[in-house]
Amino acid sequence: MTYPTVEAAIEAVRAHRTPNGSPKELEAAEAAAKLAPQRADIWAMVAGAATRLGDFDRAEQAQLQALEVATDPLMKDRLAVDRAWALAGQKRWAEAAELARQDRPSIANDPISRNIIGATLVTIGLGAEGVPHLEFAAKALPDRPDIWFNLAVVYNSMNRVDDAEAALETILRMAPGYLPAYEFLGELKKATPEKNQLARLNAVRSRVRPGPDAAFVDYALFRQYDDLGRHDEAWASLMRASEGKGSLYAWTVAQDEAAAEALKKVAAAIPARTGAKPGKPRPIFVISLPRVGSTLIERIFSAHPRVRSLGELETFPRALKAVAGLEPLPFIDPRLAEAGPIDYAAVGERYRTEVAGLSDGAEVVTDKLPLNWWYAPMIAAALPDATILHAHREPMDALFGSLKISFSSAFPWTYQLDHLADHYGVYRRLTEHWRQILGERFVDVEYEALVKDPEGQTRAMLAACGLDFNEACMKPEKAEGAVITPSANQVREPITTGRIGAWRRYAKQLEPLRARLEADGWVDKNGDGIAR
């Protein structure tokens, strides 16, 4: 699309702007930038449009171009803050942290910039540092529901549940149609017959068209009905939610199977000697499917005085692909099989450089990104001192746990029973292959064993990671640090066996999944929920 003047292009940018981004907005902004390449404010428009679409790589390019031509110091500071957010979106967390933490007096009273700084710090696992920025922004701009939502997320991550609830109620008073707040509110506190959100949620649900938007409310309804033991109504809500959210994603098992075969070739080509050496910080990788207890494991290590938790980093696969000469996306990348020899020593150095900026000098760090199970042999090759903990759980509990969560595009297989079974088959076969390749470096941690014998299993995990036992590890619910995962509320409770076999509440509805798993070789002996 071409425009006769810069002003016409800018008007089109404004006309096409939406909260979740619009390709037409980005197209118009880029057209304006071509017409006036020396205007920093227009490059900032390009960056904003790209950010709203989730294209953080394009956003960063535009921000760098804006910084190159900007002359106003205030605009430069604002652009630097915007770039921190884009870097966080690219999972370049150390660089994002450095920019977000810099003292910028010119924007100290700018609520828009302070909100971006706060959201950036929360995203990269520095929630406590982000709170003052978000609170300032919310006070200055009390009618911005997105700022209050950011506050609710970080309050909940810090176990300030009442504050999170108050922030969500503030949103719904000003913007009753802000649907993500209903989903969050529905899961924040356990529903009881005396106090629940059912009347409110059903009233909202009756006004929302079925689809992805309605899924926000349907997930909340599922959790409320489930808490109350109204399982038929809960399941109906969950199926509506899964259908609505799942409509956003296209996934086939053939994609996973092709990726698995390609990554087997990459692993087979790893040389016996990679030249990679131990270094600091020393990483502990926690790899897994979602909803298998990986966050609990992370919190156990977080409680250890020698360990710092870095959350869910995409640093390793990005370092691997950068050294291989590939773009960072897609995350699971079959192109690695065609990339030629990979310098694993360089991958390890790149990884350590990045995480050192987040470790605050800690000797040992945890990197808990579930999807890293795809890259276990590459991690071992690049980081010879890394420990790889493979968290796993009885699959019916794990897969039911995934089904009932509204995930991002990272888990597009979690919305249909057949897809759950298909993906689990690929995962089971590939991790078994990695286990054979890596031997003792592939350390299995079974959730059921961990919650039944916390001390024994914790001692074994710590020993596998070269760490002495510390009594604080037995109280992971008291470990410091924010928890920004769907497990945030669960890991603030003492270790319990109460979640073993949770899928059995819906055994009838989940029978097709159980039958598929059984046909694929899984055996649930004695009905005790333990996979063998």
C-alpha cells in the first residue's frame, strides 16, 4: 500500500491501530517511515505496531533506526525503554535487564515509560523491581486496565493474592469487558459454596460470542465448577474453552515427528570432543512437559543459598541457532539438521555470557524452560558441567493438567484429546532416545516419588547437581522470588500428594485419551496412577 503523503500514512496507522496489533497498522507505519526516514517518531510507530503484533525482532530494528536519527534526549530515553521491552520479547533478558534498570531522570514522571519498565522487569523475572514502576503508572493512569493487569500478575507472583484480587476488581469496575481479568480472577482463589464467581462469570459468558474471547470466561468457569465438585458443568466449560482457544492454532503430529527426526540427526552429529569447557555460572536445566512439577523442582533449588532461579529462559535454543546461523524462530527448529557442523563451545560461551547478566554473581543457576527437552543432547555438548533434570509425571495427570490451562502458542497441542496423545507419543519416544544417548547426564525426577518422599528425593536431586543438602529446600513454598507460571498459587503451598490422580475426577470424559495412551504402550497398573 502506498500513500500520497506522510500525514496520510500516519492517519492510516492510527485508523488501523488495535490493542492486539494489526498487520495493516504495521504496513502503514512502514510506508510512513519510507516517506520520512529521518523522523524518529515514525520509526517509533513502526516499533509500536510490530510490538503489538509480537514481532519483537522487527520492533528492535525499528527502535535502533529511531535511536539513530533521534535528537531529543527525552525521546531517546523513551526509545531505550521501548527497546528493553522488545529485547525481553526476544528473550534477550540480560540486555533487557541492563536497559530497564538504568536510571533515566527524564522519564521518572512518565507513566507510560514506567509501565513499560515495570512490565519488562516482571517479564524477565525481576518482579519485585518492577512493582514500584507499575504502581506509579497505575496511580498516574488509573483508567488503563492493562497496567492494572500487569500489577495483578506480579502481585500474584509474589504471593500478594489479596492485592492481585483488588487490582483485578479495579479493572472490572472501569472495563467490564476486559475478559482476561475474569479468567485470572476465576483462578486466583479457590471457589467455595459461600464465595465464588459463578453468577458473575455466567452473566458475562451469556453476552460474549463463542470463540477465543469467550475462552477467557470458560476457563474461569471450569476452575470454579471444578472447585465446587460440579464436574459435568466444569467439563462442558473446559470443552468450550479448548475449542475457542484451540481455534487460534494449527498443529499436526507430523510437524513434531519431523522435528524429532531432524534433531536426532543433529544429536548424532555431535563430535565426541566439542571443546566446550566448564564455567560460571553452572546451570541446572529442568526440562519437561508442562504441568509435571517442574516449578516445584525449581522452587526447591531456589531455596538453596548457592542457587539463583532464572525462570524460563529461551537463551539456550537461541544461542544454539545463532551459532548455527539460523533465525531464533521457530523454537523447535528442524533446520538445524541442515545447518552443518555446530561449534558447541561457542554455543556454551554465548549461553553463559547471557545468563551471567541475570545471575547476580550466583555460582549455580536454574533454567526451567520445559521445551528444552527437545535439545537435551545439545545442552550436554555445549555445557559439560550442566545438570539436566528431566521432570516427568504419570501422563494422564500431566496431560489433563495441560488441557485445563490456557497456554500460549508454545503448546498448540494442548486443546484436543487426540493431540495430547499424539504429542505425548513423540515426547516419550524422543526423551527415551536422549536417555540412551546421555546416560547418567539425563537425570529423571518423578513427580510422584518427589511428593511422597520429599527429603529423600531432594537429597538425591541436590547430590546429582553437586550441591549439599540444605534444610531450606524442604520449604520451597517459602523460597524468595516471583513465580510467573500457571503453578504460581500451587507452589506457594507445602509439598503435597493431593494432586496425584486428579484426572480421575474426569475419568469418563478422559477415557478416549487413556485408551490412546494404553494403545501406545502406557500401562496404569492397579489404578494407582503411576506410569510404568
